[in-house]
Amino acid sequence: MTFKMTLKIVMISAFLPVVAVSQTQKLVNNKKNRANLTLAPQKTWQEHWWEHDLLVSRVFYDENVAFYYDQHMDTTVTWPFKAMSDTWAYVKKTYGNMGTDPRLYVVFHKVVNNKLGGGHPSPYFDASHDYHNTLDCGLGNWASPHGEQIGMPIHEIGHIVTSATHNTKGSPSDVLWGDSKFMEIFNYDVLMNIGMADEAQKVYVQMQTQHDNFPVAGTQWFRNWFYPIYKDHGKAAVLNKYFVVLAANFPKDSDHRFTRDLNWGEFVHFWSGAAGVNLKAQATLAFGWPEDWETQFRAAQKEFPKVKYAY
């Protein structure tokens, strides 16, 4: 999914019962993670997805990332190594491991002849990128960790988070928040926590005048929905808690894949469960509150009673 400069960018509440991972399973997962870390990532990787067909070469790896550049990339560009390693370390700390491989596989391209621009993610359960958590981005210039150059890759990592946390597959919220709305608060939070507060402030300032036409014209997702929830209910902890609540309660199949999308009433219900307070008033401020949303909201409270907050 492409990144645009418009940024279209753990604590568990006492109110929510969470299914604990057994000590045995934790030991198994940790053993697998340690085993994976002893293996050096492959030195080259043959791309085989969509229009990507280059042989990319490993230029860096550590316990968090394996980095690959195509033949057009300037190998003196090294700032992404630490920035993406710090980002993935923070993401794992905040949202938990996604799969048993502790590394994020990062492919960077330099755009030549308008080819391979933009970015896309792939989570660990996807065969298209050989079952790696993968970030693939292309720009004409990767000289510095500012603006789109840092924003695009973090944005794409956010898509891995929304679709692969807490042993689940898929993102039932995408139908409502689209490609980018969660990524605005995700980018802000990550930048604040990897030592790039100046870039985070740029996101914050930009979002004060960012408007979208969904679910209604003039909607300000960051200013009137995500940031107030983030600021008042635990910052990164409440973002993670939303995915915890979904994983524990929303319907999934035997392969841990969500079986349907959320409706608006369910969306507000699950975010209320994450925050521990009824967010209907905040939703009304941010989006309006049509009559059918009230019906959906009440139905969600009945269908998912383990999602707790004061009705």
C-alpha cells in the first residue's frame, strides 16, 4: 500500500478477561525465537511478488531486522538500519511477537524509470513473501530520516500490526478506517518512542488540518478520534488493547483468521472496551451518530458482553 505525505499517515485492563498464553507455549515460542536468531538471514532474496522481480542483497542484519537493497540503492545510506531496528523492537515490545521469527525483513528500492515506487507490507502468514514479516518500499531519495523517507516504512509496518497481532490474521477494521487512518496515530506513537519527537510533532501539526470524506465529509480522524483516545487512555497501551480485545472476542475461524468485518457500532464498542469507557460521545463528535449506528452499538454490547465498560 502506498504512503502519502498527507499521512492517509502493555497493560491489560482489569475489566477485560484475556486468555493467557501457557508457560509451556511461551517457552516453545522463546525457543523458536532464539533458534531463529542463531541463523543469519539469507544473503540474497529473489523477489517474486507483483511487478517485483529483482535479486536483492542483504546489507545489514541484527536481532530485529534483515535489510536488503536492490542494485540501484546507495549503500552509504545506513540510517534506516537503526531506525527500522528500533521501530521493530518497539513494535514487538508494544504489540507482541508476530510469528516465531523475531526479524522484520526490509527491502528498499531506489525508484528508477518510475518503477517500484511506493510501499507495501506482508505479514508472516502470507506465502507471497516467503512467510516473513516484510516491508518493501521504493523512493527516489533515501538520503535522510525525514518526512516520507521515515514515514512510509513505519506506515507499512503499521499494516503488519493491524493484521497480525495476538495470533490473529486479517484486519476487520480496514473496511472502516481504510488504508491510512490508524497509521496516523501509529506513526505518531512510533516516532515519539524511537527518539524522533521532532518528526512526531510534524505529524501532529499536519493532522490538525487533515480532513477526510469518510465516514462523513470533514472528518478529522486523528484530531477527534484517535488522539483523544490515545492521550486520555494509556497511549500505546490503548492502541494495543484494541487488538487484544478483538483477538479475544471477535469471530475467527480455525486458522485464527477473522471471519468478517466490523460495523460502526462494533468498532465503537471494541474501542470502548480498549479504553475502559463508553466512547459513544467521542464517536459522535468525530463522526456523527446515525440511527443505525445506535442499533449496531446496542447489538454489539449484547453479542460481545465480555467487552467491558460502563454502558
